[in-house]
Amino acid sequence: MSRKPATVEHLERLVDWAGGHAAFCRQTGILPPNLCAYLGGTKSISWERLRRANEHVFGCPPAFLPVIEGYDLRANGFPSPRTLPQTAGLYALYDSAMRLLYCGKAKSLRTEVNQTLRRCAKGIKTWPGQGSPRFGDLAAYLSAYRIVRGDRTFLHDAEALVLHLAVNNTLNTNKGHFKRIG
């Protein structure tokens, strides 16, 4: 007895989750004869087609996944490497009243957040003779979100959207401009 290919085994489970052959064909647009051929092993289904069938049955995966939300920087210090990964994403720094101070995009969340916390926060008025405070002095909370799907333009436009929604309330010098218009 031979072992079924992983694609056929996965497709069988996917058909069950969809509610049977007819429901699966309605949801995915795969014709019943093709489904029978895929399941029988006489025709192979591509990984791309199987991925699209997954999306039809379960829906598209979210574009953002929260890494940390409302992390208390003052009580816990900088997040551990396991908590804040080296992946692309968006991050936000908040003051002690949870007002948005700064929003940024990052190729590496851990590196960029660390650099931003050391950066001077321009635009803050201090007593004469004192320098500008650093974001690490002002920020009390951190939220970070990993980008699951999308390209660099998507990451840039997601940051621009946040900056447009929080206009004039952040310490960002860049107020966000969309790369994709239309």
C-alpha cells in the first residue's frame, strides 16, 4: 500500500472542512471532474491552486499579526529577542496616557525599535539649556505588528495610513505619503 502524496491528503481534508465535494466546488470554483481527478491521483494539483483553495475555504490570512500590544516599557524594559522578532512590521510608541507618540515601519522590528528609543524626539519644548529628550525617555508603552503578506510598498502605505489618521498628534517628522494612489 503506497502513501498518498501530501497534496492529495491535504485536499481530502480541505474538502471535508468545506462541507463535502459540492460545497468545496462552489467555494473554490474547481470543477467536480477536476476535483475527482485530483483526489484520485490521475491529475496533480499545483501548490498555488491548493493555496487559493485554502483561502476560499478559510479566508485570506490577515495582513498584520500583533507581536506585542501595550507592552509596558517602564516596568519591563526593552522586550526580549523572543518577544520582538527581526521581521518586518509596524510599531507604535505611546506615552503614559497611551497617546500615540510615534509610529514607524521596520525591516527588523527589534533593531528599528531599539534605534528609535535612542533617537532624539524633536519638537518637544524643554527648559533652556536642556537637550531634546529621547523617545526612550518619553515612551511608556510599545505595540508592534508583524506584516504577514504584502510588499514594501504595502508596509509604507500602512504606515502612511496610521500617520494620516493620527495627523498632528505624533512626533513623526514625516506625515505619511502614499506610494500607491488609486
